[in-house]
Amino acid sequence: MLKQRILTAIPLAALVIWGILTQASDVIFYALITVIVISGWEWARLSGIKNIAYRIIYAALIGTLVFVSQQYIVKYPELLNPVLLFSVIFWLIAIYYMFSKGPKADAEGISLFKVILGPIVLLPPILALMEIRDQSSLWLFYCLSIIWVADIGAYFSGKRFGKNKLAPNLSPGKTKEGLYGAVFATAIYSYLASFVFELQTIETLLLLIIAALATYISVAGDLFFSLLKREQNLKDTGNILPGHGGILDRIDSITAAVPVFYIALSLMYPLH
């Protein structure tokens, strides 16, 4: 399983890195639209929509909503921060709900609440990613790569030291030691990144705080999607990525972390 994950992850990561560092904003945006349409297809299944035609319609609507929203943000940039703040509030509520309530029994039929929830989860990170990209390709790479580093740190730390379950009713494989390993890995990575960004000491300390926040919230995103899958009795959101599952299985952490990352970064100091 690990070998298959690596064989899928390496070319996928190489493609993403190449795109971030070499392609224009428009190309990246349409690539993200493609990702979000596939994500919409998978989210429809998490919402209990099994009819293929309805899932296609839902995916198309999600993609259209993202496209239109981005045009409005370009025209009215003052709308971005309220949208992302709303997203941050949503994730805080989601964290409380996950740890206080846990997953419900397997749901039958379509959940209108989850259908409506789809754009709330999937839209804000795309808008934030595009704003970061418009200001700096390097910051966009850093934003995504700290989440990858967190995943790697959590996996190996959890395998080596994991004893205490983090949220056994949501994801039995995740441990507190894995979370600590993720925070440690992203702290080291962010310290090294501070030299690339030529940050002063205080800016480096702020970046470490941002990295820690993004790491914690990325884990929340992962757990939230685990909750949704458990409620639909699904192991993965899809099977498009061998060894990983669906697109949502790969971007679950990103959906939660990116809005928080952008808000924290813009509050602490401007993007360079």
C-alpha cells in the first residue's frame, strides 16, 4: 500500500510543483476548476447522492460557482476576507462538532445539509489559493507544501511512536504522536523556508505560528472528511488516485488549512 501511494504521489507532486512554479495564474485556475469539479462529484456521494446524472449536475454547479465567485473576487477583492473568515468560523464549529458529537449512524437518502455544505467547504480554499498565487508563486508552493510535509511527518511519527489515539471514533489510525510529528516537521520546514523568503527573526517566529495553526487545522480537515465517509460507510471518497483514493482524500487537509493560512498570513504580515 505504501509503495503504491509513493508511486502515485511522486509524479503527482512533480506535476503540481511544475504547475505552481512555471504556469500562469489562468492555467492554475483552470487546473483548480478541474480538481474542484471532480471534488464536487465525490462530495455528491458523501451527501448521499447516488444517481450519476445528479452527481454530474452537482459537480458542474460546484465548478460554475467557483468560476463565477473568482470573477467577483477579482472585481471586488474586498469580498475575499469576509468569505475566508466565514470559512474559518465554519471549521471552528466543525471541530467542536466532530469531537463533541462524532459521526452519526449510516445515513440513508440525500442529506440536503451536506449538499449545501459542499460549496462552503470547497469554494473558499480555491479563492485563497488564487489570491496567494497572484501575489507569489513561492508562497503558493509553501502553502501547499507545508500540508504535504505535515502529512509525511504525521505518517512516519505515528508509525514509529504512535500509541495514543487522537480521535478513535473518527479515524482510528491517527495518533497524538502523529500530530506532534506533523507540527515538528512543519516547524523545521518553515524555519528553512524563512531563509528562502529572507524573513527577519520576528517574521520567522510568526511564520512558525502560522505553520502550527495550518498544521492543526489541516488535521481537522482530514478528520472531518473521515466523519463524512463514516456516515456514508465509505473507505475513500473515490478511486481516481491509486493508493490514495479520491481527489477529496488528497485535498481534505487543504480545504481546511488554506483559508486559515491566508487569513493568518495576511494579518501577521503582507505576502512578499
